[in-house]
Amino acid sequence: MTAYRFDVLGLGNAIVDVIAPVDEAFLLKAQLHKGSMQLIDEAQAQALYDAMGPARIVSGGSAANTIAGLASFGGLGAFVGKVRADDAGHAFGHDIKAAGVSFATPPAQDGPATARCLVLVTPDGQRTMNTFLGACQNLTIDDIDAADVAASQVLYLEGYLWDPPAAKIAFVEAARLAHAAGRQVALTLSDVFCVDRHQAEFLALLRDGVVDILFANEAELHALYQTSDFDTAVTALRQEKILAAVTRSEKGAVVVKGPQTFSVPAAPIEKLVDTTGAGDLFAAGFLSGLTRGAGLERCAELGALAASEIIQHFGARPEANLAQLAQQSGLDG
Amino acid sequence: MTAYRFDVLGLGNAIVDVIAPVDEAFLLKAQLHKGSMQLIDEAQAQALYDAMGPARIVSGGSAANTIAGLASFGGLGAFVGKVRADDAGHAFGHDIKAAGVSFATPPAQDGPATARCLVLVTPDGQRTMNTFLGACQNLTIDDIDAADVAASQVLYLEGYLWDPPAAKIAFVEAARLAHAAGRQVALTLSDVFCVDRHQAEFLALLRDGVVDILFANEAELHALYQTSDFDTAVTALRQEKILAAVTRSEKGAVVVKGPQTFSVPAAPIEKLVDTTGAGDLFAAGFLSGLTRGAGLERCAELGALAASEIIQHFGARPEANLAQLAQQSGLDG
């Protein structure tokens, strides 16, 4: 038993996903870059929504998905993120609390609407995301509870927080508080364009000791080290004094800790439906293992397992009980 | 080619579904009758929502599901139903129009919120529905466009309309307009408790010539004829001067037209996920065939096919293109 109140406290953009299947022609016509996340304003969101087919609405947000995944593994999770007190914000709050996550950030009473992400899923299962940040712009340093951060084994931050200016300040302060309490700080690079926007600053976070654990996919790692060669990127990563897990879709994941480097395969799936949340859930499984003292290989296997669950249905919140799934897969030991 | 502007015009409660898996114990504790629809007020809806797990939000409504299904078969559908001008109402309007359905009912600018149905799905795939009617109370005779009714081959009405008092008047007037224009009127009995509430009036609708085509499931038919014996109910049904299709879950469907009675089997499925919308989509397939002049057996086969699609995923709007599915199943000829 740990003395921690939370295994992981996640800080991220609180977003409701609006998911619709589209064909490739739709992306071409709307000039959208498949597989990426782009920021859009409310008018663009409205125009894109009008053009989309019938949609399902489910809670999302990268770090929020990760913490919901951690809770599904039986972990103690908390989430900090800003919604507005509107229908979507109410749904977001309901869903994350119903998933067993502690969520106490007060909703904004005015200002922009709760953030939404229009997620377009092509027949190959790839998702293209279009995010209206809305109320996430209102997340500030005042939303960080120092006691909660100090009581969490790991603070988990998403790179997307670098987009709303006030959230970036909250991010840095939360990391400072975590380290002051002797906790670990994890970062996910979020998206290749997000890395492009903030490359120098993200690299500085690793090198200045702000971040101890890094999650990235292959494309994000390439963007971070401005290379198109995976081995070059991994070699660079080995020089950082951090633990890193790099996901490579169907090729599995590579874990790097200084000179130590190893791979785990992707978990088998029956049918790829929607890749949304694959990275988020990999992080959930990995952190679930890590905060329980599992070895790094087991951590990565748990990550791969959670990712395999999430990509076989629409939406980025787990539908299966991940603790049961881990048990069935012999990964609970 | 027909001279009709619409193959089917549906009139129903415009509802957004909030769907969550629950276990059997949840239903017991909440004293809910599995498989039924019960009406709840806004406070009850809030309390139940707070107790539910993470949910997905998708458009629903019985007749609306049917018309969306008809459109997926390539049919020309129109829907009349009342939402409020709120987020859920906006989503409902988006989804039905994005499905290719004509939807022009003006949203209420004030009064109760857009209707929502809290759909609890047990591991056996059965759904238990809890409906807050909200803005549906505001559907009135003024929302019926006589020209649209006259321009539709079939007017499709849901029994649930008998619950909001003003909608019932709109229902009767729409049926009158349809018959005045020489069109056919179809009714779905909606739910066993709905039939219990309105049994004598529903029976009168059949016997007074208000309804030409009846859709019901086995339990609803039993409630209509106040018997627990299927053969007794079917014998009674044969006496009515109507065309009737009775769905029997995995036992398929029985079609009755006076002395003519035949059965079609259920279409095969891989995995039962959520029965929500099974009857709605059976009606979609059946009416799709009927309005194109198919024989009754083919109509019922199309109904069974559409029902098999809808019960293999959460939510009551088709995720597959039903026209393609019919073609792949050799039912398009």
C-alpha cells in the first residue's frame, strides 16, 4: 500500500469528442491533414459540424482519457481540467467522475463553451481531430491544488496544454510543485503539429529536468528531434536523463531509459475501428504498471493491452474493464 | 419513380439517447423494469444520470430512428418532432439532417429542455429506457405541414406520441390529413407499458380505420389484446382490416394481412450488444421495401436485416449503410 492519495494526477484540456465516420474525400475537400490535431475556432467548428455526418458524443481529452484508463485498471486517478457550466461540461464531469476519477476543478460560469473536438474517422481507422479549445482557455494556475499534486505519485501533463497560454503556466507550476514534493512528472507530446509548434520548449522541458517520463509516438519523436529517422531519434532520446516510451502503432512500443532500450509488440486485435486514444491508453496502462512497481516491460505490455482495447471501438474512453482484461491476459501479476 | 416527395413521413418524440452499460444489480436497485420504457421527470433524470456510469450520447427517438434507417436504405424520409433550441436539440437536428432526412420542425425557444432518454444496457444486450419528455410536450398540431403529409406515401406514427397530450392531437390530425390525400398510415405500438396506458384507444385506432399498418413486438401485441398467448393475439389481429408486422426478437417476425400470415426468421448476428432500436429499424426496413413496391416477405426480410445491424452496436441509428448491406445480402432485387 502506498501513502499516496492518487497514483496519477492528470492535467489536461477537458474536451468532449464529437465523432463521425468520414471518407477520405471528406478530408481532402476540407483540407485536413489525416491523423493530426488542428485547432479551430468556434465558427470553424460549427461549419465542420454542419458538414459532418451523424455523430456520437463521448467525453475525451488526452490526459483525461489516460486517467480514465488508469481508473479502469483500478488505479487512483485525479484530473484537473476546465469546462464551462454547460451541457457538454456537465457530461464531461459526469463521465470522468462516473469512471471513478476524482475531478474537482470548478467549471467556468461564463466565457467560451466547453471544448469540443470534432473527430473524423476514416475507414482505415485513422482519426483526424479538430479542436475548439473553448473553456480550456480558462484553466489557470488557481486550478492547481498543491496538496493534491503533492499527494500524487505521478503528475501527468499533456503537451496540448502548451496551446492555451494560461494552461502552460499552470503546467509549469504543477511540475514545480510535484518535484518539490519529490514526485515524478510525466509528459505526453500529444501530436506532431503540437510538437512543431513548441519543439524548442518541449526539448527544454526534458533537458531542464521538468519532465522525468516522456510518452510520444514515432512521428512526435521525429518532430521533437527534427529527424525523419527513428534510430537517430532514439539515439538522441537515450542521451536525455528520462524514462521514455515511444509508441509505433502496429509495430508496438519502444522503451528507453538511458542506455537501456527494449521493444514490446502491439497487442493483437480483431478489427481496427478508431485509433483515437491509442496513445492516451498506452500511457494509462504504462503508468498503471509503474505506479504499482511493475517492471518496465510489464508496464509497456499493459500499455499495449489498453491501446488494443481502445482502437477496437469508437471513442477514447475504455469500454471494457481494463483490470479484468489485464487479468485475462495474464498481465496482472 | 413515384410522384411522392417523401416515401415516409415520421411523426414522433425527438429524443437524444444517453447510453450506458449497467449490471443487473443496478436495475434492481433502481427498481427499473428491464426491457421497458418509463417516463421520468427532470429531477428523476438527473438522479439517474448521476448514478449511471460514463455514457455516450447519440440521437434517438423511435420514429426518428425509423426514418434515419429508411434514409440509410436510400429512401426519402421526413421527420416531424419537437426539440428545444439547446445543445441536445442542436445535436438531434444535426444528426437527423446529416442522415439525409428532411427535418423542418422549428425548435422551441423556451420551455423544457430537449427530451432525453437514459438507456441502460445490461450485459445480455437488453435495454431499459427512462425518458424525460421535455420539449416533446410542445409538439402541437401547428407543427404538422399538411402539404408534406399529403406528399408522403406513408405517414408513420409512434405510440409514444400518445403520452404528451398535445402530440396526440397532432397525431390524429396528421392521420386525417394523410387519409384525405389517399395515403397510408402506419403505427408502431412503441412499448408494452405504453400500450397498457392507452390500450383501448390504440385498439380503436385500428378498428376505426385511423391506422392501416401496424408494427408491434410480441409483448406489445399481447398487451393490446390483453392475452399472454401469441396465437390468441395473432388470431385477433387477423380480424382487423390492417397489415401488421409483429417482431419476436430472435424468433424473427410474423406478418399478418387478414387471412394471410407468414413468418420470416431473424437475420443472423455475430454478437448482441444493445437491442435499442431493433423494432424501429425493423420498421425502417419493412417500410423501405413497402414504399418501393416489394412483396411483403421481402419487406419483412429487409426489416430483419436492419434490426440485425442495429443490435450489434450501441445506439439506435444505423452505423452501416443499409442499402449496401441489403445489396450484400441479396435483398435489393
